[in-house]
Amino acid sequence: MKKLFITLILLSSLSSAFTFDIWESKITLDKAIETAKSNNLPLCKDGIFGVGKEFKESYLYLEKYPNNRIFRYTTTLLNEKATVYLYFTKNSKRLYTLKVRWITRKKEFVDTLYKLLDEKYGKRETVISSNFGDLILAKKRQWKPSDETIIQTKTSMAGTELNYYDVEESHKEEEERKKIKIEKKEKALIKDANKF
């Protein structure tokens, strides 16, 4: 009975907070690469341009940039060209945020997106608007289907963005960042202490 209970705890702690298309939060970078390869997605390191339409491991630049944590690919969603970004935690390299960006901000497109999200996740909880009128800076909407998941949209002059956040993994990422910052600060103090 104890083994079953421990197994259930471990499984629940690794269950995904969000799912988007073929992606689930908490998957490892290795699993994401395997998924991209099996689905022939042109996943690449963010910032690399001129990639083809098929998966090639060379687009990932894993050897040159082993600490890279942001990857992307382009696709078509809701009949519009979109870029999907996958964000992984620094140490555990687990997916904690997924962003989809469209260049369009057409009213019909945005209304369709909102309708899909409202139907799936319930009415949006939060609306954060610009003080300067519709779409001049940004308009944000938020859905919180569970304590583990936050989904946000941002519509601005630059286009439309859809963000999925795994709250638990996002907190872990923040803690990892803080720890690394403290470690760097301590190393700098040790290195430079004799200079004063």
C-alpha cells in the first residue's frame, strides 16, 4: 500500500499543468526534441533564422549552446502563421512555459481565439487593458483553469500572443534563477575580496 501511495505522489507531481497540441508542461528537453523529431517539426534554437520545414538536429545548436533553454518553430494555427516557443527550466530542463505568437491582431482572429479559450477554460478572470485605448499598448486576458495553470493572451500593435504557464515549474525556474544569481555574487565576492 505504501508503494502505491508513493507512486501516486510521484506521478501527480510530474503530471502536466497544461497541454498544447503535442506539448505537455514538465516534459524534459530531451523528450521535446524526440517529440519534434517524431513529428518532423523544424524545432530550432531561438534566434536562429533560415531553418527549413523539417526537423534537423543541427538547428538546435546543442553542442555550441548547451545552456540554451528557449526553442521555437513556425506553424499555421487558426489559418495564420504562428511561432511556437518552448521555454525550459535552467537546471532540470523541463518545459514550464509555452508561447504562441501571431503577427495578426485582426478582430475576427482575436475573437475566435478568445471564444476557443473561453469554451475550453471558462470565462476569463482578468482583463488588463492599456490606459490609452484599444490596442495602442496591449490588452491582456487571463484564464486560470486550475491552481497549476495560467493561460494569458496579449494583443498589441505587434500582434497576438498566447502564453501557457505551469505555475509549479515557473516557481522552480524562478528559484533556480535566484540561486544562480546568488552563487555568481558569492563567487565574485570571493574572487575580488583581496582587491579591496
